[in-house]
Amino acid sequence: MARTAPSAHAPEAGYLTPATQPDATQYLPPPPQAGSARQAADDHAFESTRGLKGGARWALATSDADLRIEALLRSFSCAAGFTIDASKAPRLAALIHRMDVSEIPDMRNAKASWHRARPFVGNTQSICTEDDRSHLATSGAYPSGHTLLGWSTALVLAELLPDRSTEILQRGRVFGESRIVCGVHWASDVLEGYMTGAGDIAAMHGNPAFRADLDAARTELEGLRHEAPKPNPQACTIEHDAAAHSPL
């Protein structure tokens, strides 16, 4: 799930320390139990989205599976109202990368603690990233790491571009829902991914370095938004349609 290759050197410093890192295993509810109403809702969300394969929503879910910073930021272009090019926003890209570094330890700990099987395990249903099937089959589903990182990014972008906060947060929701459409996460994995991302961002605000990097990224984006090209209207239409048809 990491957006960059692991370093052979000392681990990078994130915005959180062991003392300030929220523990998702303590504040999230456990995954739904077999036979429960929550699991029935998860089953329904999975089954009701299998018919989306091959359509525009499936293609969007496939695109949203790419967690490279360049792709992640670009996915919020329609919501921002201008194309977010990571190469032209290095301070923002560095901020998102350091957020990623900060969030991965707790996410991995939570996944390992519950080690919930993904919805495609034990059946022949398609997923939107078939090349990842063998890896994902052994990776815990709960909570959704893609959702965590996407929602964290949405929260930060909404803070940096408050006049576009509604659109950005909506896109953050859709980004998480793409994991349900893709067939690699249960709905409850995604819902708790939102919560985990929000918890991490709240804790990061206690770090002066995080706040300083936010300010630098804000200044950078304000300059970029007046120069960057408009996003692809067709892509924006697909995203709007996805937002109007939530699987949750």
C-alpha cells in the first residue's frame, strides 16, 4: 500500500511519534461478526456492486487504486477545480508523502490485529486490480488503508482550499467507496478507514512541523490554482455520477 519504494536507510520521520500516534485497535469497533446485521450490510454492498465491472465506475475504482502521490493528487483535480500536478506542487507532494509515512505503522498494526479476510477471498468474483489478487488475499482488510490515505488527503486539501471543501470531501468519500466497487474491501472496512484517517490527521495537527508544512502547501496551491489547466470535463462527470450512486 505504500506509495513509494521502501528505503534501505533509516526509516523516514513522520509527523507522529509513538506517544502521539492514535491506536486504531483501541478506538475502532472490531470488524462485523459472521451472521450479524453489520456483516449482512457488508455482504449486500459487495454483491450489489459486482455488476459494475466493465463500466465507468469500475474504471474509476481501478484508477483510484493507484496510490502514487502523482495519481492521488490528480484524482482530486475535479474537486479542486484545477489540475493538481504533483510535479508543480512539490511542497504539497512532500506533505502528503510525510503524512503517508506517519499513517502506515498504525494502519499495518490494525490490519495485523484483526486480519480480516477480504470479500473476494474464497470465491471467484472479479476485482478491479487482478494483478494484486494474490497479495491482497493475504493482507488484512480492516480498516481500508486506501480509504485512510484518500480521506486524509481529502481533509488536508479541504483545509488548504476551503472554498472547495464540499467538493473535495465528496471526492474523498468516493475514493474510499472505490474500494467497495473494486471488490477488495467490505463497506465497513471503508467506513472505519475514514475514521482512522480523520484520527491521524487530528493528531498530526499537534505537530508544529505539520502545521508549517500545511501553510507552505497552502501558499503553493494558491499560486497553482490560477495557472493550472482545468480538469477533464468527462472525468468530472464520471466522478459526479459516482458520488450520486453511493454503495454505502
